[in-house]
Amino acid sequence: MRLTELHADLQALRENLADELLAINRYEEQAFSLADEDAKEHVQRIVDDKKEHVARLLRVIQRLDVKQREALERT
């Protein structure tokens, strides 16, 4: 993979990661305000799915970006 392709891939993955994190915040805020318990449970399941997406994206980013992986391992 060329460096420009790697850069483009990482940029797309990081944008996806940011989108997923924003979605988690929106859904959690919504779940907090919902009165209906069934609706609240459904939204919370979506939050859980989004968190899984974040974990998957982070794993891919770690695999592709050595410096990012090293930074995450230090924390």
C-alpha cells in the first residue's frame, strides 16, 4: 500500500470513528430522556452496537498506524 493510500484510509477510518462517537453521545442523551422503557432499551442496544463499532475501528486503526498503536499501548 502506498503512503497516500494509507493516509486516505486512516483519514476515512478516523472520520468514521468520530461519527460513531458522536452517535453514541446522541443516542445516550436520547435514551436518558425517553420515558418509555422499551424505547429506552432499544436505543441502549444501539449504543452498545455503536461502541462495538468504535472498538472495531480502533483495532483497524491500530493495525495500520504504528504510532497510534504505540500511543494507545502506553496509556
